[in-house]
Amino acid sequence: MTGGGNSRKRLFAQEIAPIRGLASLSQPGDGERVSAVVDVAVLGARADGKTQFIAHAVRTLRAYAPTDLSEEESRFNQDILQVVMNARDPRPDATAPGHVKHYTFRARPEMLLRSLGAFGRLGAFFSQRAARLLVLLATVNAIAIWALALYWRNGLDIAGGVVAGSTLVVGVWAATRLARGIFLRSGDVEIVFWDVAGEEVYGKSASGYYTFLSELAQRRARRQPAGRRYGFAPVLICNPLAVATDRGNSAFARLRELMPLFAALANPAAEVLVAVNRWSLVKRLCRAGKRAGDRVAIVPEALGDDGESSDDDDASEGGALDPLPVLRRRVVRDQCIDIEEEDFGDTSLRCIHYEAGLHAELEEGEWDGFDQLPASVRRRFAPPKSKSVDAVLTYRYAEGPGAFSGEARDGFIRWLLG
């Protein structure tokens, strides 16, 4: 791992106390054909869907694991690949407090382009400095021809405008073709996903986690060879099941206020990605005609291969049960939809919406009390903390190998390449 220019290199000789997870990190050798390295820090509270987001991202990118990883990195990758390949497999063991796992993958440029729409591909091409220079030269050339036409013909006429416009179109077309070639030849993008326990970030270990991510971003930026780009890209997971009934009383609300600090670690102009999962649930709760102040109890049910609930197998036996989640419609709208319009100063947000489960089904009814819910639900949940509940919504979904699609796919890849 510490051999020639094509061998991976350890970035940290030892851990940065008090948080562990950096000593196992390696990065591509200076001679490897890698155009960029991106550290994607995925923040969210327990059970918010961080692992699921990472699995969706790996599937969307058609990513592969590089060889010559450290022994610990290879073990981490095997854990996440098990989830990528078998979405119904139990998730990797929860990361112990004070430890941050990472998963290292690469995406080929041709796969990135195939996953983007037309405008997304143009954005990828012209994210390169050389491509922007080519377009600038084409524009200057067209302006020069237009000016010469004005001079020679003593004024503006149709012929001069056609020549200048045609020159600009041909120049931009040629620049686009050249930019595409440059992008495809530039090399793979290495993406390292970091699974960061959100409740620890604003808890007693807050300063340790900030130092951990700061050291990571700064050392990465310093150690990249000439011509290789680096990006530190924070993601905030928004799980509607966890936003509760109070605007400021959820892990998401607390983490949201800290995101500008993390976004500025490597680039003051960095963009935060807010990933809203379970989008069908959000749309159902916020549909027109419903009272914004309603509190709605949510009964999530993961379906098995036979279409029946598979959650009965996971019911706690003698252990403490989580209370049945209750959400307020206006809080869901505020946290999951209106966040796109919030002002974070110099920090910009990009939101993507996706469905965490497959074939989601939603059924809403009146709330008759916890005791009137099916026994299978009462085995899995304790009574809700909220004393006032207005409705109950059953949210059924199947576990499966999902990936980002449509606008979510395009937005995710454009953010990653930004």
C-alpha cells in the first residue's frame, strides 16, 4: 500500500483522538488514473436511513470497489456490499459511539454520463476549467467576427449576424465535443462515504466529530496531486418518520443548523445535499385539503416476499419498545418540503426526494386509540408519546434494491460532480 506511484497510501499514521476511523483510510496513489476524490459525509440520526442512502448511491453510480484497500476498508466494503446486493439482509451492526466507518468506491465517467439527463451532461462537461475556456474562446471568436462584419459592411446586416451566430454555434458544438472527450479520459471518480452518527455530532462528542471531519477535509485537500480535484460533500438525511410534532425538536432540526459549518470545511461555496427519503409518505401527509395542525400516527410495515408484513419477526421480546411515531402535517411540510426555500446565508442546499422502499402503499383512517390497533402493531410499538392523535396512516413498503431515479438521480450526480 505504500509502494510506487500507483499504490494506495495511508493518509493518517494514527487516529485523531477522541474519534476513531481515520487511521484505516487510504487514498489513490499519485499515478493512478483518478480525476477526483470526494468525501461524502452522510449525517443522520439512528435509523434515519444512512446505510440505505449509501446503498442507493452505490447502485445509482454502478460503482465498484478499488483493489489494494486496507484490510479494515475491505471489511467495511464487504459489509455495505451485502446490503447493496441484498436489500433485505440485516444492516451492518450499528457503529459504536466514537467510531466512524467509511466505504470506498469508484465511478467510471461513462457511467456517470449515462445516468444524467442532457442538461446534467452539459453541467458535467463544463465543470472542467478547460471546457469553460473553450466556450469562452468560441464566444470571443464569434464576437470578433461580428465586429469585423460591422466594420467591413459599415453597419449590422443579416449576413453579418448569420456568420457570427453560425461561428458561435459551431464553436460551442466543438467545445462540447472536446469537453466530452476530456471528461471521459480524465479518469474515475473515487467516492468515500462516511457514516456519521448524527446524534453524536450535537451531543457530548460534538467537538471531536468536528475535529475528525475537519482533519479529514484539510489533509485530503493538501495531499492531492496536481490535476486531481478534491471535494468534501456533506449529506443530511431527512426521514419524515423522525421529524416529530415540534419544528425544532428532532435530530434533523438540530443537524440542519450545523450543516453550514461542515459545508465550509474544504470549500466555502460547497453545497449541502438534503436527501428526503420516504417521499410518498411526505406527499400523502401534505396533500391539499388536510388540516396542517393534525397529528397523524404512522404504522410502518415492511412487506415480505409473500406480500405480508415481515415486521412481526422483528418484534421485541422483552426489550423496550419504541413509541408509535406521531407526526404533525405542518412540521413534515416545514422539514421535508419548505427547507428548499430556507436561507442558510452563503451555504446553498440541493434537495433530492426518493422512495426508500419499493411499491409503497398508504392507507389513512380515523384514530380510535392505541388499543384498537392490530395486535401485530402493538407487539412492535409502545403507545405514542403524543396524547392527542387525529388520524392513523398505515405505510406499507417492500425492501428491495432501489436506486435514485429521475430528478433524484440527476440531482445527486450533478451535486457529486459539482
